[in-house]
Amino acid sequence: MSTELHGATFWDGISDYQEKVHPFTSLFAESAWKQAALPAGARVLDIAAGTGALAIIAAGAGAQVLATDFSSAMVNSILSYRLPNIDARVMDGEALDLPDASFDAAFSVFGVMLFTNWQAGLAEMARVVRPGGIASVATWKDPNGAAANILITGLCAALFPEIRPVLPFGGVEELRHPDRLDAALVSAGFADVSIVEATHDFPIDEAAVTDPDRLFQYCPIWQQLDAGQRSVILTSIEAAQSVRGGVVPVPSPALIATARRA
């Protein structure tokens, strides 16, 4: 599973990303957009765009947006919106097929942190942003990422402490620390780094628990559990839901960094 998470094939196969993940990441994308304070008409690049949470917000504010992702399914989702000021292309964020200094701003909302070589991802952001332009990078602050992964790793720590979670993304661990995120952006070629924290709840309802393989499809630790352990986890979630009106909210903290291209 950890290897699959790095590949486009995994992300191409997620059928409910737009329904379940997009509304959640849009909350953080809105914060990132506000922090950047860009004028209408800005040339904006959205890297590892997913289904376009940031791209749609930027386009709605009048920006000219190019959204890129290595998943063709994600790119097709963005193109399906048919917005006149959004283009979308399949592209590797570690090696962008774009000219130097061609954008006023580049965003990566929970994208670069997942790259096999996240340092290359930040360097590419710096390369394609004009001097004086803006970069915005959102990362999860929790070592276990967000949403269902925070929930299941917390339950496993309490119920099965002998099981240690596999953390497949080095960038998540490195960039969740504000000082290291600041240093990484400066090393990539940015200056005047500002970092704010934002937290939103990811709701896990009763319907989600009826399809646990889908609920935990982003969670490597789910693959480490046997059938009996999985049953215990699900029973614990259902018990929590029964006293919370059927929904367990999972607070998911993030860091949103904004920086100027030096």
C-alpha cells in the first residue's frame, strides 16, 4: 500500500475523491488563497491539484489557472468543470514541463508533501514562479496526516500498541514542523515565509463505516490489521458514533505557508 500511494494508478482509481475529499480540502484551500492575497488576473499554478479545490477558488476570484496532477483521472475531473479560466494538464510536480518564471503564484495544497522527492517539488515551484511572486504550501501538522488516518492510528495506539504505523511519505513528517517547513522553502529559493495553522473537522458518519475498505483506503495501517483487529476498530468507531449523533468529527490540523520568490 505505501508504494501504491506514491503512484498515479492509485489516485486514478479513487472513485469518491471528489465527493469526500474535495469539500474537506477546499476548506484549507480557501485559507491558502486568502493568505496569498493575489490580485484578479494573476497567473496561478496549482500543483498536485487533485480535483481542483484550490484551482476552483482561484478561478472564482478571477485568476488564470493551470492545474496539474500526475493522475489523469484528477485532471479530467478538473476539465469537466469547463471553467474558461482553468486549464488542466497531466504533469509530474517533481519535473514540471513549464517555462521558468511563468507564474505569479504557485500553490500546492497537501500535494508536495506526498512527493517521493518533495525537495524537487519545492524547487520546481520556485523555478516556475517569477521573482517577487508567491508560493503557498499546505501540509498536515499531525504525523499521521488527517481525517480517517488520524482516527485509525489513534485507535490502534490505544487498542493494539504493538502495531506501529507505516509512514510512507517522508515529506509529511519533515514539513509538519513549522521551522523545517520554513527552512525548506528558504532552501528552495523563497523568502519572507509566513506560516499559519488551520484546523477543520473531517466527519466520519455511519454510512462511511459500512464500507471500511473505502474509508481507510488512504491508511496504510488498515492493511496491517487482521480481520479480528479490524472488527474491534469498527466496533469502537460505531460506539463513538452512537454517543455523538452518528458522526465522529476528526480534527485535522494543517500548516499553511506563504512565501515570496526571492
